[in-house]
Amino acid sequence: MDDESLTYRLLRLVHAMDGATDDGIREVMAELGLTHALADALWQLDPAASPPTMREMAARLRCDPSTVTFLADRLEQLSFVTRAPAPHDRRTKVLTLSDPGRDARRRLVEAATNRTPLAGLTRAEQLSLHRLLTKAMEATGR
């Protein structure tokens, strides 16, 4: 097997893993009234980090800022986030998880860590995969 075909096979596995992860959290997403895009936005809101600006969310989600506005509107309707002026620039808005949003995100994270293919790996296997994926991503500068 040459390197190109191995890389292709790895990419196919990454895509299959993404699909299996979606399948593993689909039930929780439905219970929470979330689409895949809304679940991704909620996932990006780390409660341990500073609330991101709308522009930072657009970069994280790799989408246009107007799309983040739409997603934020819907997450606000679900009472999962609030928008407020950024402390450093009142013209900029930040997204903050509400208590129901923290609970919804926790449920998504639980489903992803317990109902997806990676949950079937041992801790040592997960650590090894983490090291390799981190190395691959560092090579891209992300």
C-alpha cells in the first residue's frame, strides 16, 4: 500500500468516525431540539473558557458571521445562550452559556464520550490517538 492510498483510507475512516459520532449523539440532539449545526455551536462554547465573540465563533465554526447570528438566535430561543456586550469592546457581542445551556452541552459531551466509537478504545489507545491527531493538526498550524 502506498502512502497516498493509506492517507485516503485514513481520511475515509475520519469521515466514517464523524458519521458514527453524529449517530451516537443524534438522540440527545433530538431531545434538546438541536440540529447538527446548533449542536456544533453549543459544543464550541466551553464553559471553562471566556465567552467567545460572535466573530470568534464564526472562526471556530468556519462559517460566515451572519450564520453565527442565525445560530445564536436559535440557541437564545432555546434558552441555551445569552448575548451580551464584550467587556473589552461594547460594540462586540459575546455568547455565554446559560444554566440550561451548560446542562445541554454536558448531555452532548456525555453522549459523545459514551456512545461513540472512541468510547470503545482503552485509555492508552485514546492517548495514543490523541498524540497522533494533535501532531497531525499541529502540522497544519491549527
